[in-house]
Amino acid sequence: MNPSPEIHVVVGAGATGSATALQLADGGTTVRVISRSGTGPTHPDIELITADASDVDALTRHTADAAVLYNCANPPYNRWTTDWPPLSASLLAAAEASGAVLVTLSNLYGYTPPTSPMKPTDPLEATSVKGRVRADMWHEALAAHEAGRVRVTEARASDFIGPGVGESGHMGDRVVPRLLAGKAVSLLGTLDVAHSWTAIDDVARTLIMIGREPAAWGKAWHVPTAAPMSQREIVHRMCDLAGVEHVPVRALPAIALRLAGLFSATIRELREVVYQFEHPFVIDSIATTESFGVEPTPIDETLRAALDSYSTKSQRTSI
């Protein structure tokens, strides 16, 4: 009699949740994706569940047989202070009830700005509202781990690049279609300071790896990330790879951001994180590479995949 297959549960059906679910399923793991919309990637080994993950009873029910629980959720920017605390508490409770390893995808907001390069051992002493939210989540999870209630680990990444990032990446929908069309690109902050860009496939790979590796539990890890490039450099590199002329790259005036914020709560929240594009914002991921032998995907490979995904999408639209 064959043993029951190991179940991995991914909360969140966005870019990172979908990439993680697909990598797991392609590797032969049975996956359950939970989201409010009930959407997610199509795969024979992926089950899509419609549920509110902040509902402790519902999440506990859907994760009762889980070996690993991945937190790939991301509430709207303007709702972090209201949505993250109950969602984070629900994930911890579900992991404790099921015995699943809780693997959280986080970012670099929790570090004191501007500090660069950032290491996972740096103190989480953020001064921003969103940074404090993320820092509090990790502190609470780590306390539960150290108390023996649950096993947790966390992967922290910089801004996403690669296929599927869409609107969740600064180098996604707002940039790639324009440069492919030869149009100017407007970006936040300063254009020529060093900035780290993390491949979305490396994010998924790291989440899966630290969820399965006991040596990773009880610690935070930086996703292996290629050498930094400025915003202007990465836009022009994509132009080179796409075989188009370099497009103009312009800094979005602060007044334009303030005006846009009058009509969009999400854009209004961006003002709090503009510092990430005004000073060097560099991730140090050497500890992950040295501990587990994983290297970042070459940045040109990731950029080519991103460009190909938009070209394919454009071809489908034109048919």
C-alpha cells in the first residue's frame, strides 16, 4: 500500500504563490493553493481552494494534512496594518495545529533605511509603517518557533524580476511593454544608484528549499540575488536583449507621485518606500549560497524569460 502523498499548501495565488506552486507540482509534489479568488496555476497536481486565509477555522481545515505551509500572500499596500496581523496570526495557528513548517516570503522593508548591503542578521528596526508590520510578523513567528509551538523560516527578497511579475514588480507591466514599443519609461527615485533585483523563480526555489531543510528553520534567509544594477542599467539591458534602441529613462517627479496619490491609495503608499530607490538598496545573499550551495540565476537569463513572456502575451492578444 502506497503512503499518502505529501501535501504542500500555498497561501496566495499571485506571482510568487503561482511560481512556487508550479515548481512544487512540476517536481512531483501535491499542492493546494488557497486564495480568496480561488484562482491559480493550472496543473494536474494543483488543487485551487477558495477561502479567506485570515479565517483561522477555514485555514486550519484546509491545512490539516499539510507538511509545509507557504505564506505567499500580499495584501494591498494600503491595508497592510489592518490585513497582515490577522492573516499572520491565522497562518501561525494553522501551522501549529497541523505541524506544518511555516515558510514566509518577506522583503527588505524591516531593515533600518538606508542600510546597504543588507544581511539577514541585520536588526529589524524599521522606521516605516510597512517595515514595522513585516518586522513584527517575523518577531512573533520566531518567538513561537523558539517556544517550540511551531517550526518557521522566512525568505527575504528584493524587487522581483522575471516572467509573471506583472504589476507586482517595478520592472514588470509598467516597464517592459513600453520599452518593447520603443517608448520612454518613468521610474521612482534616482535612476543611477545600485539596486538589487531578485528573480521570481529564485524566490520560489528558495521557499521550497528552506521549507524542506531543517537547518533553515528558525532563521531568515535572503534569496540568492544577482549583482545589483541601477534602474537605468536594467532598462537598457532589457533593450539590448530585446534588440531595440535604448529608450529614455526618466525619474518620476515627486509632485507627480503626490498628485497620483490623491486618486490612488496604493500609489499614495509608495511614498513611504521611495527611499529604496533614492539610495543604494543592495541585498547580501551570500549566507544562503554558502549554507545550501544555491546560486542566483544569471540576470540576463531572467530578463530574457521576462521579455519572452511579454512577447508571447502580445502574440496571443493579436491572434
